[in-house]
Amino acid sequence: MMPNNGDRGAKSNRVFIALLAAVFVVALGYGVVLPVLPTMVAGLTAAPDSSTIARHVGWLTAAYIAAPLVMAILWGRLSAVVGRKPIIVLAL
């Protein structure tokens, strides 16, 4: 008996939609946090002059963007050891 390719296609579509939703949530996070970051930093710093705010926003933005880069490398190494599927399930 041949496996039903329709079931496999439906499962593949569900996985693809879940991955698209995850990417959308990450992009939404960037779109929400980065525009209001200078206002948040201005409220939290002791000396709210523009150069201090700019420096803090620059470092926070760099950290916010560098964290996924570093974690992607670590997730990739871990998936090479454990396997791709368990890491994808764990990451979601």
C-alpha cells in the first residue's frame, strides 16, 4: 500500500505556517521595540542628554540584533549533535 501524499502535504503546510508565524512574531518584536527604545532609555537614564541616549540605544540595538546571531550558531551546533527535528521542536 502506498503512503498518502496528501497527508504529508497537509503536515508540511502546517509546519510551514508555524514557521512563518514564528518569523512574523520576531519581526513584530523588532517593529515594536526599536521605535520606542529611545523613549524608554530616556526615561531610565540618570542623565537624559541626547548623546547618552544615543549611546545606550546603539548598544541595546547591537545586543538585540547580535543575540539571535550568536544563538543561531549555538542552535546549529546543537542540532548537528542531537538532530534537526528535536531542536526545531524545542526552539518553537
